[in-house]
Amino acid sequence: MTPAQIETFFATLQAANPQPASELEYTSVFELLTAVLLSAQATDVGVNKATRKLFPVANTPKKIIDLGIDRLEGHIKTIGLYRNKARHLLQTCRILVERHGGEVPRTREELEALPGVGRKTANVVLNVAFGEPTMAVDTHIFRVSNRTGLAPGKTPLAVELKLLQRVPARYMTHAHHWLILHGRYICLARTPRCWECAVASCCDYQPKTPAPS
């Protein structure tokens, strides 16, 4: 994908969806951190179902700690790996209370020091909550970046670093959401919906998938 094609690619996605947003439901930075932590190897739909029950009961680090491990597990047991996630979330809440005054820190180093928070989760929080120009490479972004030729790479980190180089600065704030949504609804894993794709002309993928007859 050439620089001119990259410009067209993001300009087209921006025109179609000027203010893209996460499909995770949250009303605070802590709720966002919690939802992203719970979303590993789970769908946003599944996480939202759990947090709709959890957040009205406990939506601060102190309230999660007060809930305790057993009740916390009960609220999120519909999510995959819920036992590990409950343990990590409880440990994270204790660190937030003890070291950060109950607030979510704003630096990558401090975020990645939290149990269950890796680079991708930190990137989501930095971008969505704090407006940092980060790129959280999930399975959708990894696939779209490689398939289209936007930012090919063998690992999520390689793709992330290439995206940071290739995505024009004016699109960086929303780029990760555009790419996720594009991968989730158009550039599907098994059969990309090329016949519906507004940016097919910018994409290196060949042959394009024809419309079903």
C-alpha cells in the first residue's frame, strides 16, 4: 500500500465514521481499564453482558476489593478465563489504591506494571482514555494490516511499530478503532467482504472476494 493509498484508506474510513468509539461499555477510565482487561480472548458483547451486572455493584478499585474474589468471579464467570481475570483485576485494584490513590495511571510503564495489563491493554487505555497516539494491535488489526499491505509484520509488536510509522498523524487518534471495526465487520478472517468494502481500491489483497451469487 503506497502513501497515497494509505491517505485515501483513512480519509475514506474517516468520512464514513468521523467519531469511531470502542464497542466496550464504560463510563470512567477505571471501567474502561476493567473492560479491556476482561476482554482478552473474549468478545466485546460478552464483556458488556458481564460488566452491565458488575459495574452497578462495583465500579471503583475500592468497591472491587470490597466485593472479594468469590463475588467478583460470580459476576464475570460468563467470560473466558474468568478466574485468572478476577485474580488479576483484584490485584490491579489493590495496586491502584495503594500506589495511585485509586486512579488509573497515565504512563505506559505504570499501566503495564498492573497484573493482567499487557502492551495492548495499555495502548487502549492510553488512546481511548487519554488521547495518546497509540496503536493497540488485536487480532483484527493484525489481520487487516497484513492483508491490505498497510503494515505487514510477523508479530503484533512489529505491526504496531509499522503502523506508527505509516499512519498519517492526523488519523492516529482514531486509527485503531477504524481498523478494528473494519476487521470486525468487513475484512473478516475467513471471507473478507471485498464487494462491500469502501477501501478495496487501496488494498493489496488479491484476488478480491466476489459478491455471493
